[in-house]
Amino acid sequence: MSFRIYHRCGGCGKKQEFENSKRFRVNANGNLVDVWLIYRCKKCKHSWNLTIYERTRPHRIPAELFEAFQNNDEETALSYGENVEFLKRNKVEIR
């Protein structure tokens, strides 16, 4: 199931539809890691990162899943994009 996702766009300055880029951003800071799923404005391509993990020790993330994030696994990205609880946690407007 595919959802239409809306959020205020920092590039356009108004609420726009965003699409799943099927890419992750993984950022390590010392012993902690952040993981986001990247969405892009359909109009101007401005990015918006939805939090998956925040300030988490890498060993607390299942190894297969962490590897999927690092390799921008499309199936994993799509599964997060279809997860209503994940979307709600990121205050996404779904239509």
C-alpha cells in the first residue's frame, strides 16, 4: 500500500506532497548512530528526514537491518514507508 505523504516543505515554504526516496541517511557520532529515511518534495526535491533510530548504539540494531540501511535497500525503505506507526511517530500527514 502506498500513502500520499504531506509535510511543510522548507524549499517551497508550504505544505507539499513528499515521496519516499528509497534511501537512508546513516550518521555516526562517536559510539552512537542515527538512521533516517529520506523523503523528497515532489515539487522542488527538498529533502525531509524521517527518524528511524536516534542516538542508538549500532549493536542494538539487528545486523541485517543495519546493513540494509547502509546499502540503501529498496525493500526496507518501502516497508518503512508503508508502516503507519513509523509514519505517525514522525508526525506525517497521510492522505
